[in-house]
Amino acid sequence: MIRFTAQPTRFTPINEGVIYKVEMEEWAEMRVEIIDQAEEQIIGVKNIPYTEQATIDIAPYIVGRIELEPMPADGNTIAPYPTATYYIRVTTPYEQATSDPVTVSINLEPFKSVPIQTILGNNRIISFGEQDDILLTPAAATEIDVQMISDLGESLTITAPAIDAPALLHIDTTAFNEATKTLNLHIRFNGELKGIMHYNFVARHKGSKRVMWLMPNGSIEHHTFAATISEQSVVNRQRLCTTADGARARVTESFERATIRSAALGEELTRALMTIISAPRVWIEGQMPTSAQVTDQILEIAPYTDAGVITLNIDYNHKTITL
């Protein structure tokens, strides 16, 4: 008989391994099929020689199959976090067994047992036209209700019924009056208040850029860097390549390169922004967020103060043109 002696838990971080352990009463060759439950499609096969027990990590077969792309600026929404569900089927010459399914996501560390996950705190600065994202993690099937109230008396309520997985609350400030000065978000799970997010609106400086980055816990954080110190278009030298149909073509690669600098930051915010350099994904906020790569990060501490200023060198808007 085939026995599963260990199976991965829900939202196990893929980078830590998504591991099954199997034992059998008799030695035999084993065929393991990794199956995408939604599509009922075999996405990988592992053949294990003559054995009576095996440890099977399906992470190499599923990594990269789940992607998170930030939402465009199209309103205030609560969207389910990107997930996928897999299971394995073990076959020997004598029998077959199927594991329990496991649901995974893009988190690189376990989701914390708190309803609102962010490193930037509940009091924030934002400008009209900018966006924000808040990771919400209900512990069980939960109706999420968010009431947004501005200082001008405008009110907007968004609801997501019966969510039992992490969700992203997307905030689009253009839904409110351009003269708005403050915005409060009351976040409730099944009617119970879990937190209040407070936004102060400030004028956005010309040349500022709003950076978005993915944290290991799955949250997407946003911060506006106050100034662009330099910006240039970079075009790499043309190279020859062979296309799929065998034709010769010239390929030109280009991207934008910018040096951006923050305003003076307090210690807590400085520490939070220092995570950008190690983030697995970074974007420049826009109508449609643009994927970016941080190539350098510099922290300067002002003399006789605790104020820090962070400078980023960042490449974005990569394009490949084939002629």
C-alpha cells in the first residue's frame, strides 16, 4: 500500500520546498506525476528507481507558473491573490495513489497570522492620482468590507464576499475629489473592524516617481521618491539573431535608466525602503505598472540627525525590437 507520510501545507513558500513523503510496503519503481488541479494537466513527471520510500519536492516543477502583476489604475477593488493548486499521483507496477491537493502562491515566507500585512504602517502620505495596495489575510472564509471616507464627506464601500485566501486591496485615489486632503479606510472582516488606514494627501513634486515592490510575505508596497536626479534612454548595440522561421534579423534592446532620490525619511521608513534592493519584483507605478530593476541603492544619513535619504539607480521600460 502507498502511504503519504507527509504532505505540504497550504501556502507553503515554494522556495522552501513543496514536499511530499511516500512509503510503500514493498520495494518498487515509482512514477510520480505532478498535476495542475485547475487544468487537470500533468506538468511534470519524476521517475524514482527501485525504493520503498521517497521524498518528492514538486517546487522545481511549479516555480514560475504563478505570476503577480500589479493592477492597472482602474478603480478601487479587492482581488484574490494569485494562487494555484497541485497534487501528485504515485504509480507503481502494483498500485496507484493520489495525494491531497496543495494550494500555493508567490509568497517567499509564510503568511503572518495578522489581518493586514504591510511594512509601511497605517499612517501614509499619498498624492492625488497615485495608487496603493494592502495585503489582507483572513484566517478563514471571510466577507471583507472596506469603507473609504474622505475629509470632503465622499464615501465609497467595496465588498468581497467569502474570501478564504489572501487578497489585495487596491486603492485608486482618482475615485475621489482632487481637493481631498485626508482619506480613512475602515477594514472589516465579517463586520469586525480589523484596522484603519489613514492617508494624508500632499502635492506631488514634478519629476517624482512612485516605486512599487514585492515583499517576501507577498505584500506590495508603494513609495514616491521625491526627485529624479538624472534620466536617460539606453540603447544597446544591435546584434544579429536567427528567428524561429530561420530568417536573419537585427535585434535592438533599449530601456530607461533613472537615478531617483527620496525626501528625508524617519528611521522606520528608511528601514522599510531599504528592502527595495532585495525585492523579487519592482515596478514603476503608472496607468499600467512598468517592471523595473534596481541596480544600486545608496543610503545617506544627514549629520546630527536620524533622517535618511535613499537614492536608487533603476532601469525600467525594457523593449526589444526585431527588424
